[in-house]
Amino acid sequence: MTKKIITTIFLSCALSLTFTNPAIAKDKKVELKTNKDKTSYIVGRNLVSSLGPVKDEIDIDLVMEGIKDSLNGKESRVTGEEAQVLMQELAQNVQQKVIKQQKEISTKNAEEGEAFLAANKEKEGVKTTESGLQYLVLTEGDGPTPTAASRVKVHYSGTLIDGTEFDSSYKRGQPAVFPVGAVIKGWTEALQMMKVGSKYKLFIPSNLAYGKQGAGAIVGPNAVLIFEVELLGIEE
């Protein structure tokens, strides 16, 4: 963790130093004329974005001064031992902040998800299974029903309860094919209720989805997920 923080800070600030012409006023923007200029600009923004919570723990002006001193061969104003201790403290502070933020997000998602499901189950047509999975039949097919051992072909879209879309096979232009038993529990259960040709809307509690871990940058911990799933076929 400490090494990653140090590397990210150095790269972000070194890149800023490389692209900054001291003769140009701070408020004057450098024109992006070539693809190299544009790529360099994008890399710089991405590196700074990757600092995340570290940004609140450092003084960027002093970071730049440290880089300049190092490039000019000046002796460090902080001893090696002190630097090691301070960087360990930085890593610990950032880690604690991330853990705190995740707990807050987790609690918020759990409370909002519970309220959403409580209200949603009262809506017309919505059914709730023993596990807590909620579903709405949009189209009822007349084909065969897959088992847990089946491989299925589906089209789907997934959103959070606030409408934020995080995945869509429709937008990729290609159905997904996978074993029924190799996906989240809510999907495994729902697919075994569907016939080929059916389209269901699923409201999946977090314990039947990605739970406390979440998934990726959009699906946070304890997030309730909504899917529209169209069962296109059962693969041999």
C-alpha cells in the first residue's frame, strides 16, 4: 500500500512538472495541438485521479518542491528514517479513510435497499420468493425451463435502484452465454423459473447479488440490483 501511494504521487507530480513550462503563467492553458499533447494531458488527469483519498493528505506544492530538489540533486530535508515512518502513517491514514467511507456507503446502501424492496413488493404484479428475490413478469414465454446445470443465452440490462446502469448486453450488441449455476444467486434462482422466450424484471437483494463486497466501481457494498432479463435460449 505504501509503495503504491509513493509511486502514484511521484508519477502524478513528476508528470505535472514535465508538462509545466515555468515561463507560462499558471492560469494560461497550453494548447493541445498534437495527439501526443492530448495523450499526455489525458495521462496526467488520469494519474491525478488515481490519487484518490491521498489528495487530501498531501500539500501538492511541497510535493513539487520535493521533486525539484531531487531532480536538482539537493539533499533531502527529511531523513530517510523519518520519511519511512511518515509514509507508513500516510498509508495507514488513507486506508482508515477508505474503510470508513466504505462502511458509510455500505450502511447507506443497506438502508436504502431495504426501503426500496419494502415498497416495491407492494406494487402490482411484483412477486417475492422465499429467498427475498422479487420479480415482475414482463413477457411469459412458452419454451423449456433451464436447470442449474444448463447453459443459457440471455439479453439483459442492470441498474442500481437510482437508475444508474452498470451493465447491458443490449448495448454491447451481443447476448451473454453462461452456466445458470455460475452467476449471482438471484439470477440462478430466477432463470430456473423462466421459460425460453420470457422476459422478467428482477429486483435482487444484496445478499443474492454481490453482498458486502460490491462489484467494480459502480456496484457498491450492499447494493440492491435491478435487472431486465430476456431468456433467449438454452445452449447444448
